[in-house]
Amino acid sequence: MKNATLRITKNMDMGRGDKKSRRGKISRGTFGAKRRKKGRKKAKDAAKMQKVR
């Protein structure tokens, strides 16, 4: 069964299995440079939103 093993190199482009790609980040549920996490609203913006309501 030694011949049946799969070798993955750094140059190989992947989809879901690649932890550096956007698609890989989505499948893992992680965030990073390719997939940013939405930032928090600042206190000024939150205060403005409450005044508008």
C-alpha cells in the first residue's frame, strides 16, 4: 500500500484542503489574510445608530 499514498507539495494548488486559500479558510471556519473577519463597529458609529432609531 505504499504506492497508494498521496503526496502533497507546496506548489500544488488546492481548494478546500489548502489552509492558505480563501476556499480552504471557509471550509475550516478560520480567518486570515485571504479571508478577513468583519471588524467591530466603533463606539461613535454605535452611538449614532442608537440616536437614529
